[in-house]
Amino acid sequence: MITQAVIGRRGAWWTALLTATLAILLSGCGLPFPFPQPTPNPHPKLPGAQQIFRPLDIGPNAGDPATLDPALINFGMDYNWAQLIFPALVTLDDHQQVVDWAAERHEVSADGLTYTFHLHTGMHWSDGTPITAETFAYSINRTLDPCTGSDVASYLYNIKGAAEFNNGRCPDGAKVNATTLIDQSIVAPDPLTLKLTLGAPAGYFLASLTYPSSWATPKALIEHYADRWTEHLADNGGFGGNLFNLTKWDHQGHLDFERNDRFWGKKPLLKEIHYTLYNDPGHAWAAYKEGEGDVGYPLATELEIAKGVKGSTFHQVPQLASSYLTPSWRQAPFDDVRVRQAFSLALDRQAIAHDILKDASLPTIHFMPEGLPGYNADLADAAGRKGKDALTPDLDSARKLALAYANEKCNGIYAQCAPVVFAVSPNRPTTAFVAQTMQQQWQYAFPGWSIELSSSRCGYQTCTQAFRLTNASWSADYPDPQDFISLLWTTGSSYNRYSANISQVDQLCAQADSMSDLSARIPLYQQAEQLLVTQGAAIPYAQPLQTYVMRSRVVGWSIAPTNVTPLAVWQTTYLTR
């Protein structure tokens, strides 16, 4: 999900912590290889009763999960915890490929419009209630119901009638809208069969179903407790329907899970997972260094220290994520492509990554990050430079562009050009340091141009309206180019709040999104990405690295490039003596 520099949403925590996932590689435009796994430990497993894994983590809501309701999840950490409880039709394996999960198998009709899922038999919630096709139909319809108030319902808009249903009005005081897609485009003809009908073909639809908005949720619990149903998940010994049950959520930094003996497939080797959540990255890292927990996330300033923590292994590789600047196309000076290009070409991305981000991020000009299917090593910047050359400033080209604009709009004097007001979060020091460095680079390139850093706690949409330049980030909801190109930058997209408008990008994305063959879709997304860079839809500058340190006694656990631990990894993780 997207994040502004001034607020926290899903991607904000990897930016704040500068954590890193295990890398996946691409061969040309092909699919990613598996991300590396930890080397097996030769020591024997601990007895089953002692298989208790204790990660340290940061709660996105002042040290607490923001929500565990799949219909409302925005944060990657909430996603990571909730997936242990609520089953998905399909999920991502440790190769980051979509595989069946609660669905035993699925078929897609020849016209690409009907997806039929055949569910496993014997699925139950921990209280004995069956999990059936009706459960998934209810859950998907609930996410789309305007009375639920989900702001991630758009991930299901491919379903026929979903956008219209979700954008309808919830009657005053109602908990459920009388309108429904059940028995229309969401059909459960029998307990083990679910049919979803799309309004148009969408090659990324299966990938989008890995996002929480389509996960199964317990109807009886929701109807009994309404908006506070997740507060009762840990009642009566705990609740769940996937690999684990949630047994403790005290809102004081503790989130405990216990293996679900009713799970229909391969059960985890871990007996319990005890999360300790912090509201401050420094406190969490200090606790790990003092011997607490099994997984910790080092501060960017202590990466060398992290590499030397006794009895631990150090992991750091690129995430499927991007940090970028968002110039407002509605306001001068960024309503002119020459200025957007000039400000991008004047940046020294290598210096920012090394000097400010302490090599905890990779410098980049890409919208599609390294490791994503479709990553284009031949992408060129606005001056036509590629590779490492594009990561350094091209001051000659930048100044020519800026001066041409100033001569036409500002009497040839930068000081008379519209000032640039750059929104900077007051509670994120790293982002502030990056902004200060960029300000200095631009002032050197364009002497006299007013470039002001404004400390602001404005929200996502109000920032994009009030400021000419903001800092944003995005991490993969699912590993598909559509999630980084179409979803963010097509005209009219709910996430394109910077008024970027490139008709050819819209056309390319519409064509690619409707195709089923990924290898045929990728060249179209790459063409769109090149246009986005050339036109300055935004200014990418860094790809975060996921960094974590893990006790050597933990075997098999890892974090995927999507910043989530795959369910298949949870099934095989164990502790040694």
C-alpha cells in the first residue's frame, strides 16, 4: 500500500525501520526465482512443547496492530499477523508465485471472466463452524459492502458490479446494505464451490486475491459483536481458521498464536508464536541486542553492529517497494514537464542512498522495483541515461530544462518562479534528512529558486492538495506489475492523487491488465514505465532493503520480498537446541 511521508500506511514501516527482505532475481523479463532461505542448522529440533517462536516487531498503531479485520487491513504487519488466522483462497508461495490454499484447485473460463474455486473438504473455524464457499462469498461481499467502510475494497473491483456496489450509500444506522453481489457475480452453488464473475478480463486477478480483502472471516462472530468482533478473537482459548489461532491480544504489546489443530493441511512445526510489539524501533532493537526475542530489526545506523551480534544471522536484500517524490501536476511549477524532469535529473541518488540512507536502500529511477516481474534494466531517465549513470545528477540537462522554463514563465529568474513547498513529516527523521539533502542539491542546481521544507502532519489526500511536492512510498500488495503501474498512475485511479495524466500510459495499462499471459503483459508495462519516467509522473529515488537479524536457533524462517512471511515458510519453520 501507499504511504505519504506525513502519515503511516502499509509501506511506512519498512521505510521507518529500513528493514529488508530476501532477494528474488529475474532472468530477463521472466518470473522471479525463490528468495534465499537460511542455511539449515545441524542441531536437533527442540521438543514440540518448546517450539515457541518469539519475534520482536513494531506495531503500526502506537505499538499495537491497527486492525486484524481482513476487510480493513492496510499495513503489511497487520497482513502478516492476520494471515495466520484467516484462510485465503490463494496465497503466495516461497517463490512468490500464486498457489491454491483454501482452494484445492481453480479454473478460469476461456473468456477470462469466470473463476471457479474448488475448496478443500474439512475446513473449520476453531469453534467447529465449517468454512465453506458461503464463508468466502459472505466475506468478499462484506468487504465490498459500503456499510463495512473498507478502503481496500478496490482490490476486488474486477468482480462484476463490485465498484458500483461499493460506491453506493450505506443506509443511516445500517450495519449491512440490502444490496448484495451474492448469487449474482459471487456465487456458491454448493459448499465446496465458489464462482466469481469479472466485469472484464484481468490478468492480475488471482494475484489480487492474495490480499486480505478476500480472506474468509467468521460471519457468526461478526454478526454477534459487530464492529468490535476482532476484540473477541482471543476469547475462550483463542480463535482461528488457518495455521494458527489467536490466543492473546492485550493491546499492550503482546500478540500470541497457537497452532490450530483443526487446520486441514500440513500443520506448522511451531507450537506457538509470541510477538512482542514496540512503538519505537530503537527500543525494539535494544531489546534484541540484550538477548530478547528471536527476530529483530536493526536501526540503519547500526547495521555493522547488527552483523556482529553473537549467535545471530544477518539478512539484507531488496524489497518489492519504492520510495519516490510526488510533484503535483495541478500546480506550478510542476505542471510543466520540464520542471519535473529538471528536478529529477538534478538529484544525486547514489549520494542519498549512501550518505543519508546508509546503504539501507538502493538508488533507483524505477517505478517497478528490482525483483518484480517486468523490472527493466534498460530503463532510461529523462536525459536518456541508463544503469548507474542515471543514478548520478546530470546538471547540464537539468539546468537547460529549468532555464527554458524560467525564461518562459519567470522572466529568466529562478527567484520569480513559483516556490516549491515540500511536505516533510515531523516525526520521521530519516525522511527529513533525505528532504534536506534534496533541497541542497536543487538549490545548488537552480540558484535562487525558493525551495521550502514544510513540517506537516496533514493526511494523504490533503497533503497532495496542499503541497507542490510530497514524499511517498509503496510496497507490493502482490508481486505483479499492475500493482506498481496501473494501480498508481493511470488517470482516474483512486491512488493517482497527484493528477498525473498520460493517455498513452492509460492505453498500455488497459491492454496489459486485460491479458492473461504475463510474458505478453510485461513489455506493455515497461513501455508505460518509460513514459512515467520521461514525463515525470513521480520521481523515484530509492528501493528499500529489508534488514533483519535472527537467532541461529531459528531454522527456515524468512521474510519474502513482499515484506510478508509466506504461509509455506510458517509451515516449515522450527527451533533447534
